[in-house]
Amino acid sequence: YGVGGRKLTVTDANLFLGRLLPQHFMGGAMQLQKKQVDAAMRKMAKELGLDPVAAALGIIRIVNASMAKAIRAVSLERGYDPKEFSLFAFGGASGLHCCELVRELAIQKIVIPARAGILSAQGMVFAEPTLDYMQALFLRGEELESPVLDDSMKTLVAKGVAEAKTLCRNGESSGLDVSRFLNLRYRGQSYELAIPYEKNFIELFHQAHEHNFGYRLQNAPLELVSIQCAVKVKRRKQALPRQKKAARQKIRPFSEQPVHFAHTPVKTPVFKRADMAPGLSLAGPALVVDNYTTILLPASFSLEVDELHNLIIQGSKREDPGS
């Protein structure tokens, strides 16, 4: 980044491989130091006994494996198959790694939202404020049917509602939405599942346990560890602008550069996302840049712009050139 650091970063690896344009990083507000990165990559590669391209590709493989592991932790390890979902890719670096991630996880579709690089900030503006509360409450077996549980939950909710009302701005809120949860487990377990507090919460726990871990202990006694409530301040929904798709659009790259999708570089056209209107289709290989995101589109992938200016990316079984 040119601010004094000497150790290589993932951004440096992407820059070395031609996947980033140094003059377009952060919309040109920060100039990446390509010569310094090249020298540092060659130095590290020499120490490892690798050629520089192999070293840079190794960095990318390691970080992709780490991200794939994180996705598996919130999907497969919770009983969900990633293949049944789309990958929603946001943040400044997600577009550089998402296509390789879906290959690893056999996901069929990627959605890159408009303003992907600042989506978290946009979410803070649109999000409904939510206050979360938790209270320790240990009950087991038949104690779960005692009035203590319901009375404790009512007290916790009343506290949450009182504090949430202070966040209700004149004309901006349309009421409160309260969710109640019980943190339950089978007796002897060291982990809990958060279950909605409804009349059939015991059966809901058995179902959730079977979904997450593959079995249920129907006659085993349950233990309650704590109670939770979430109080959401409902806001009027803001509609995102839509634009009708136009047919037979054409777009020209504003630049070309060699990109290492694998060890052999591929001459790759570079497009501006701002030039892409709804209905446009584009086949890889390509780089797509905007002020806060760069998207790497391998040859086996294609994208289409939808009515909300999201990029919908899908892949095929065809291999990339240079691999």
C-alpha cells in the first residue's frame, strides 16, 4: 500500500498476478506500489525455492481455502449444503475470490450487489436497530413448565421494549418487533441451541438438534441455560431503484492487461462497472472495476446485470486458459 509495511499481503498477491489495477484501487484514491510488490514477491519466492508466480498463486490458494472453510462452518457443519445456495459476495476484495470459492464449494451462482465495496456501510443506514438481551436462567426437566420461565421472559422483554422505545424517531419507526429465544440442551451437553420460545419449544428443540447433529434423544431431559430476547425497531422500508433490462447491449473494454488465472498469463479485457446497464451479459475472461471493488471473471464464468444493478455470475465446467 506504500505506507511502510514490508510483509506481503493478499492484496499484493492479487496485484502481482495482474488481478488488480494499481491506478484504479479505491477509485484512484490510493496508488498501489507495483514495483515494490514485484521485488518483495521475488524475494519471498527465492527464499521458498519457488518462482514468483507460483508463490503468489500459493498465497491466493491458502486464503481461498481459509474462506471456504469458514463457509463450510456456517453451512455443512450446520446441516446445510452450500450447493443449494447462492454466494452473496460483498466487500472490496470479495470479487477477486468469489469465482474460485464457488468452484471449491460447488455453488452454482454468485450475486455481487451494486456498491459491493461499501455494502456494510449502506446496511448501517438501512438496517433496523435491534437490541439483544440475555439472562442466565437454569431450569431442567419439569421445571421448564413452571411459571418462572414465562415470568422471567416477560421481565426481560419489558426491559428491552422500554429501552427500544427511546430509539423510535418521530415518523421513522412503525413499531417494535420482539423475538424470544431459549438456549436449550440435552442434560450433560456443553453446548446449547437457541430455540424460539413458543408453546411447542421442546419439540422445536428436538427438531433443531436432529437437523444440526443428525439425531434426537426424544425422551432425554432438557436443560435451559439462559433466555434471550431481541427487540427490533421497525423502520419504513426503502425501495431500491430498479431499471428495466435493455436488449442486445454491447460494451467495450477500456483497457487490457495480462492476468494470471493460473501460471500462464492471459490477455484480459478490463471493463468499468459504471458502463454496465441492466440486461448486459459478459463472458470471461475479464476484469470489472469500480471505485471500491474489482471483480475477477475467469473464462469459464459469465455475468449478467439485473434490474437492481447486481452482477449475477454463473460458471460452467469449461477449463480456463492458462491453467
